[in-house]
Amino acid sequence: MSVTAAPLLEIVDLVRHFPVRNAFGRRTGWIRAVDGVSLAVWPGETLGLVGESGCGKSTLGKTVMGIYTPTAGDIRFAGREIGHLPARERRAVAADLQYVYQDPGASLDPRWKVVHSLHEPLKIHARLSRAEREREVGAILSAVGLPDAHLDLYPHELSGGQQRRVALARILTLRPRMVILDEPTSGLDVSVQASVLKLFRNLQEAFALTYVFFSHDLAVVRAMCARIAVMYLGTIVELGETAAIFEQPRHPYTRSLLAAVPRIGGRRVTLDFALEGEPPNPRDVPSGCRFRTRCPLAQDVCAVEEPRLREVDGRRVACHFA
Ligand SMILES: Nc1ncnc2c1ncn2[C@@H]1O[C@H](COP(=O)(O)OP(=O)(O)OP(=O)(O)O)[C@@H](O)[C@H]1O
Ligand SMILES: [Mg+2]
């Protein structure tokens, strides 16, 4: 990564709220799924985004992708604001920025054989002859480690690991610059997980990809990402180099997440940072610091003043007491 390079993706104060309606269709509140996230992703890196179920990872990814429109904030991709583009102009950047769904089944049409799934994006986005298309699909199929014979199968005839490879191949046919991988190893057993992670690394190199990697599996994120962002209830609470954060987490939420991983890197479970209970409902975000209701360090100020991300010990942390 060159220090002079500009970020490929830059998100500034991004907000995505969903309305809550009663039985009469009247809005009674908002789900604050993404509530003011700022991030930069640099060309060629893999940025990890970790956090418990429901903290807003998928919503963030889908908002960046244009699947949801932002409630507020900016999304810049390759130097261009894309968060508020009209649909037609947004399509011009669509191929460059791709999203691998959390559920690989969701991105593959069950009625289509693999061959159809892989040719279709090329038919839409690229002007290639049939022979050129076949060459391209063959090359990408072998890059993701699937034999040609799989072209003739339907998604339900594939294993979970193979479905993920096909979903990835489909995206790669578009030659994207950035791929958002949403929980790309969930539901895979450990040995398949390892081979899929290795594949991501090889493809990153072969296709010059930049990744954003969403996961609640800290071990996976640690293996894949040089930098991580820790997300809690729609906001980023800690952001920095993975090695430094695993060595010495500063935000109490990060500390409790790491305490819950048994003996990672020889670390013992620190019971005073054991995370208890469920995160609050994003419909009803606590005042001040949103982690305070589960935080062992919380003081009066935490109920009143929302901590901003600030530089602490070479990373950014949103806590009054970090
Ligand atoms: N389309 C939607 N309409 C209303 N609420 C939604 C919608 N999508 C997500 N939410 C809510 O937003 C919050 C964040 O959900 P999201 O799926 O982004 O979390 P996540 O971090 O991806 O969780 P997981 O790890 O389980 O995939 C949740 O409370 C969820 O119920
Ligand atoms: Mg999700």
C-alpha cells in the first residue's frame, strides 16, 4: 500500500435508518441500523469489519452498494460521490464495486445452471463474442478452483463451499476493483473455511482486488485483515491495525469481544470484560455512549455525552475512558 495513494472507498458520516410502522402504517420510530460511520479503504488492502449480529454490517454493505439509499452521509468510490447518484449514473460504477451476499444462495438463481449464472453478467456488462465469453468464464472458473464439469450443475447440486466459489466467480467476471465480502465463511466447516480464505488471498493478488471483509469471527478477521473496524450498534468504536488491537484492545467493547475468544494468541479470558446480555435494540439506542448499558467502565458522563472517535495509542477509539 502506497502512502500517497488515495482511498478507493471513503465513507463519511454514513447513516441508514429504517422506519418502524404500526399496524396502521404510521411511523412509530426508526431502526438506527447504521448511525454515523466514517471509514476509508485503501487500494489493495483487506479491511475487516467485526461486530455482533445486528450491529449493522450488512446494512452498511448494502448502503455502500446502493441497494439501500443513505439516510445521510457520503460515499466516495474512486474519488467520486456515489451515494446520491441517479440510478442510471450509479450503474456506471456498478461493475467496479461488488458485494458477496452473506447467504450465497441469495446471489445464485436456483433455476439457472452455473454456466448461465456466469455468462449472464458478461452479456449485460461486456461486449464480448460468445467465444471470448466462454474463454473468460473458463479462466475464472479455474481461478476459483472449480472444474468445467460444474458448469452443468444447478446451485442445489453444489456444496456450500462450491456455491461460494461460484458466487465469487460470477462477480469476478465483471473485473471489479473492490469486493465487499459479507460473512463469507459462515456456515462452512473449518477445513472448507481455510481453503476459501486461501482462495480470497490468491484472487486478491491475481485480480488486484480491494476487500472489505465483514465477520463476527475474530479469528478469521485476524487471519485476513491488516486493519479492522469494530462496530457496535451502528457505529465504529475502534479502528486500527489488527495486530495492535488484538495485542491491546482499548475500547471496552473490543476488550470484551476478545475476552470471549478463548485463549487467542495465549490470551486468558478476562472475566471483568465478559460480555453479558444482548445488545440494545437499534430502535432504542441508549443516550450518550451506546455501549454504556453493558460496559464495566461506565460513569455518569457516559449517559450524557456520546464519545467521538479519537486518536489513542496509534488507533481510533470512541470511549471517554480508553
Ligand atoms: N430492510 C430492513 N428493514 C428494517 N430493518 C432492517 C432491515 N435490514 C436490517 N434491519 C435491522 O437493522 C439492524 C442491523 O441489521 P444488519 O443485518 O445490518 O446486521 P448485521 O451486523 O449484518 O447482522 P448479522 O451478523 O446477523 O448478519 C437489525 O436490527 C436489523 O433488524
Ligand atoms: Mg449481516
